[in-house]
Amino acid sequence: MRHRFKILAGIAAATFAAPLAAQTTPIYTLESATTLPSTDTDWDYIQLEPHGNRLFIARRKDGLTVYNVDTNKVVGTVANSVGANGSVLLPEYNRGYTAMTDGSLLSFNLKTLAVIDRIKLADDGGLNTVSYDPATKRLQAVVGARTAESAWFTLDAATGKLLGKTVFPFKKMDGPSPDGKGTLWAPARYDNILLKLDSKTLKETARYNIDCVQVVAVEYHHATDRILIGCRGDKPVFIALDPATGKQIAKLPIGSGIDGMQVDEKRGHILMSNGGNSSLTVVKRNSADSYTLLGNVQTRPQARTMAIDERNGKAYIVTADATFPGPDDKGATPAPYFHPNSFVVLTYAPK
């Protein structure tokens, strides 16, 4: 599960001094804000169909919602998908897979949205996300519970057949990023470690200690052979790493509460959506070893998950209005209450 974030005072907290002259023109601007019918639902990952225009939005109580980004309209909801979390969309198999909060994995026909199966995997915690490794043609479904160990379930991507289970001795692991050549790069969030795993056996072949707190988002970038990392903590940062040596190539400050990180290949931008202070951090990749912080674009409270449209570079971020209750009689802060019919899809266009 992803953390929920309280609103910080002012977007000024998301503004950092870049190593170059101050940005004086917009980087991304809000193109549209489309409100969808909704209950008081929370949400998590969003995923844009490869080479397509359908955005799959995991809304916990309202299910896996399918939204057309060209028409700004909902075009369907996957059946039996209440409790949806992270999804992976695989046109080569005409399948989609969604990790569910009850520990099951939902598979569906990508074209028709018809449900194929829903199989129970985890009994001791909900599934957080599912990722695909093209080298092995396998899925890795990752448990999201913060327990003493982290469980992964390996499945055949073409059929959804369960192949095995692997347990790692870490409190929390986020989804791994494949390099497509036989390696999975897997973050151990609270241990500040990045694991190099054999994508077939899941055996650890190396581990790197990362100079930050809470390694959350990891993306292997094929064009430059670099690992891109987003960290939370009190001093959230973006880090670029050499996978061969673990050497830190770059380190830049970002907004707080990062949840999503995406790469815009055409513009050389790395975008990070931050729910903590309502910002979209934009980093420019100058080369494999040079990165510049362009700035932080103000978004909206709780806007933490993101997808990028490879056709035009637009960034889609979702959120909803919320009330944050006061502490109870034991001093604990209850979860926020999300307002019905306030769920919104925000579209940010590059300038």
C-alpha cells in the first residue's frame, strides 16, 4: 500500500534552488481537470495502455476504472475489481493483471475488459503491485504489507499460472524494475537498499546502499544504462546510479511524498509526482551522467500517482478532495475521508 500524505503549508516547500538560472517560464501547465463520479474511495496506481489512450485507474472502492485520455471520459470498469491496486498491461498477450488489496491477482482481457480469473495469492497481506519482466516473460506480484518479510509471487505472463513464491527479509519492498537483460532492480524501502536480482531465479547478485531515506520509486533507463531512484524521507531526493558499480552519478532535491516516477523519452524529462506537497518535480536528463532540476510544478493535494503519454508527453495525475479528521482520544490520526464525486483526473501538458 502507498502512504497517504497530509497537506503541507504552501507550495513554497517544493521550490528548490536549481544549479542553473531560475526557471522563469512554465515547464508544464494544467490542460484539463475532469471530475469523475466516485464514492468516498481511496486510490493508488494508474497505468496508461502502451501505445494507446486508455488510462487504467485503481480506485479501491470503485474498482479499476478505464478512462479515455483523448475524450476525457470513462469508457468502462473492469468487473470484480473492487480493491484494485497496481496493474500491468500486456498487449502482446491481450491481458491485464491487477494486484488486489485482498491478496488476489485479477486477470482480464485487455481489449474487452472481460475478467479471465481472480486467484488468491497472499493470505497475510494485500498485493501492492505487479510488474512484468520481458526477459523471462514472467510477472512478479509483490505483497504490500509492512511486515518482517516481503513476499513475491512469480507467474507466467501468458497464462497467469503461478510458478512460485519467494520471501525476502525486508519490511517493505516496492515493485522491481527490469532491465530486460536478465536483471530485476528491487528497492527495499525502509532499509535504503537496492537489490540486483537474477530475473529467472530471483537470487541476489549484488546490493547497493542508497544515500537517502525510503527508496520508493526505481526505474531502469535503457537508453543511458542508468538506474533512476526517487526517495522520500525528510530530505526527498532524486538519484541516478551506475548499475555496474553502484556509483551515485547525480543527486537532486525533489518534492515530498514521491509516489510516481515516469520518463518522457522525447524531451529527456524525468517526472516525479509528489503527494506530500502537491508538486510535480521535473528533472532534465542532459546526458547519462548529467541531470538538472528544472523546477517543481504545483499540482493539487494528494496528487501522488502518475502516468505519462508517450505520444505527446502529457502527464496524468489523479486526486480527490478530502477531510483530515483530528486525532482520536488515544492521539492517533484517522485516515482521511475522501469526498464523493470529487475524484479528478488532472492533465498537465509540457511547454
